[in-house]
Amino acid sequence: MGVMVIVAYRPKQGCAEELEALVREHVPCLRTLGLVTDRPAQAMFGLDGIIVEVFEWKEGAIEDAHRSARVVELWERFAAACDYVPLRELPEAARMFAEFRPLAL
């Protein structure tokens, strides 16, 4: 069994479309490299354009990803397009039932 992760990205000024494209590229790239499970990934929009992504790493694959030039390059593009946001800072996190709009992957 793998490890489920939830990550939130706030697009930098003028980078919303680029961030959406990166999120759509992210898990397929990881899957091609054998780093994530076959469990379908999910992505959604929060308030203020924040994108939340949920996916499952294969056991031990997080460390492998940090050694992959392809993944590191992708993550550098993420860093240029967004800021990572702790989940507790999402306005939705204060609600009993957090609601998001789906982002088609």
C-alpha cells in the first residue's frame, strides 16, 4: 500500500493557466516513472484559485522522486508557477464539509 498525499498550490500572479497545465501533467509523469499507484488522482479548485491535488505514492517512491531529474525539473516549474499552501490555511479547512470545484485531469 502507498501513501496518500494532499497538496495545495496557490498560483503566482499570471500563472493560473500554467499551474493548471502542470497539475494535469504531474501525476501522469509520476505514473510513467512508476512512482505512483494506479489509484485515480483528484484535483480541485478552492477559493482564490488555489488548486488542491490528491494522489497516492507507491511505497518508498517519494525518495526516488527526489532523485529523478525529470521530476525535479517538473517540480522546479511548479515552484515558478505557484506557492505551496498548508492545508490548514485553506478557508475550506475551517468548514465541517470542505467544498471544492473539480478540475478535470
